[in-house]
Amino acid sequence: MNKSYTIDGSRDALWMATATGPPPTTPLDGDQRFDVAIIGAGLTALNAALHLARHGVSVGVLEAAGLGFGASGRSGGQVNLGLNLSPSQLIEKFGPAQGERLIDTVINTPDHVFSLIKEHALQCDPVQNGWVQGAVHSRQLPLQSALADEYARYGCALEVLNKDDLTQRTGTNRYQGGLFVPMAGSLQPLSYTRELARAAIAHGAAIYTQTPVTGLHKNDTGWLLKTATGTVGCEHVLVCTNGYTGNLVSGLAQRLVPVRSILIASEPLSDNLRKTVLPDQVTFVDKRNLILYFRYDRDGRICVGDHGPMRDEFRLEDYTSLKRRVLDVFPQLESTRWDYHWGGRVAMTKSTLPFLYEIAPGLTAGMGYNGRGVGMGTMMGKILAEHILHPTDQAGAFPVTEPKKFALHKFHSAGVTMAVKWYALQDHLASL
């Protein structure tokens, strides 16, 4: 592979080479009507479709590309606690009642994902061996300990690791300690997406791929979605496009900033190397502004992710810094061959939280996972479905809010690039 090689963030992903085959789908052809139409066919959309279909609701899903084209088929596949904010921060932001419902959602996210996989026999290489967050410097250890104490008050036991504990679980001595989340894990995200589609279809949902929605408007019978090959009429529309949100719904894209994450995967590691690199088969992330995250796939490849450049096509040299960072953590990988390079968009919000946003009566969006989309995207799908099934329930698992827009959103690429440089400087100074 020469230096100027252009990398497609979807086609060149490891997951494309190892995924379970997709169920048969076709583009929309003609005019259809459903109770609910869902725009996008990622994890949120497919979980919503599955949940609705199981409750007897007719559902049509319209995907602009193929199943798992976006983040659902490109991510690192880590299944973590649902949100980035701590329990106390959620209580402060939303009050005791809603805050505690959100804390419950956060805690139950990993088990919900793995229970769903078991219930529907989804073939997606699930591993629930836990998640480790490594403290880069000792000043982070009290913060991690305090977070474990907060979760303990809600019946969730996280384990605080000292330096020796972390080295034993991960095989690296580069961290001062850390936090272990036992219910977390990983899966093959593209397989998970395709298998969710299979389950949704089996329960009666219709899924149309290669069918971008080109128009959306309200009429006397609800909503009408236009495509190049037909229309879909419905009472409710769910918009689940996340980091690939365009201008179909006015003002929605301005409530998200898509940043790029890049990933690499090695050749299958030898048994001896696997004894020294994440020997417990945990997923691993370090605690800094620009995080580095690791996991194994089913064949013993180590998969690593980092931030990337603000464009959708990558070049081989974009991965040079990531490979250097890997060797700083695991120098024993010096001679390892890296076989796969890929990446995609992560949707960030101003609040650092996802949003459930009722844009208009019958038109609802759920997205913005800030790097925790496998778990929270799964949960949000169910939450969106429940929002339709029980519209008068004011005590839902997630609050209905109007997310804030990013000022000067059209310049977000330059803004993210500057922010990455600032975070990199902060991380460097913090390590001194």
C-alpha cells in the first residue's frame, strides 16, 4: 500500500471483511404507507423498527446507502455505559426524578445490548469481559475513585484499579491505575447492524436500502417522504441519521458536529503476544481529551481507534500518529503488521449528551452519541419506539429536549481542527 493510497472509511473497514451477510433488501419501488417511517438504518433506527414491529406497528425504514454504511458499521464496536456525564452531573442537569431515570438507563445499557443479542440470536461476536479506562497520570485517580463511589450509590459496582491491577488486566505499564466496568464489552458492529435488520424484517418491518429521502412534508394524513423511486406516507417519522445528517430537516444538522474517528486493525496476533496485550480480552480506553481505544476482534486482531482529519476520505499517512501512539502503550507490537485502515463520523453535541428532539408533531429525532453510539444508539432506538407507543408518558427513560445549535456551524471543520490541536496540547501538558 503506497503512501498516497486513498482509504474508503466504509469499504476498507475490518468489519466489511468479517461481517455476517446482510439480509436481502431492495430500494423503494412505488408508493407505500406505514404507521411509522424511519430515516436511516443504523443501530438507532433498526432498534426502533424492531421494537415497534414487535408491538404490531407497521414500519418502513429508508436508508440512503447500504446497511451499516455510517457509524453503525464503522465504529470500534465497544459497548460501554450509556452516557459521558457522571450520575451527579445528570442529577444536577435534569433534577432527581429524570436524573435517576437517566442513571438507570446508563447502568443498564451494556446488559440491554447483550440481552438483545441473546434474545434474537444475533451473530455479531459479542464479548462481555468488561471495559478498562486507564489513568494517564495520578491526578486522574481521585476522579475515577469518586465516579466509582457515585455509581455504587445506585447499585452499580465499578472497580478502582491501582497501577499493578491495570497492568495485569491490560499488559501495559504506561498508566497509573484506572477503572474497570465489568458489564461492558464489544461486538462486531457491522454484523450487529445487519443482524438487527434481519430481526426487524422477521417481525414485519420493511427496509429499503439505496433509497435516500429527498423530500419531507406534512399533509392531511400525516407525513409524506419523497424518494427518487417512490413515496412513503406515515403518521410518524423518526430521523435517525446521526453523524450523517444532511439538510432534509431544516436546522437539524446545525445541532450536531460530525468529527472523524480513524481505526486500524492488525494481523491476527500470536498467542504469545496476546498474553501480553489485553490478556483478559477487555476493551480499553485511556482517560484524556483525545482518547485512544483498543479491543480484539474474534480472530485475535487488535483494533485501535483515535481522532482523525476532518474529511471522509483518508490517506495512509493519516494513520502514522495513531500507530506511534499504539507503540507508546504496547511497544511489543513494534513488528506487527497493520492490515486494515478505516474511519467515519462521530456525532458530537453541545451538551455532550444525545438528544430526543420532537421537531414537530409526529416528527422526532434521536441521535448525537458523542462516541458511545453502540450502547446508547441501541437504547435510543427503544426509547424512540416507546415515545411513539406511549406518547402521554411524561416519565420516559430519556427527556424530550430541544438541543442547542452550534454557532457558526458552517465553519465546524476548522473549529474541530483547532479544538483537536488544543486538546493535544492539554494532553501533552498534563502528562509532564
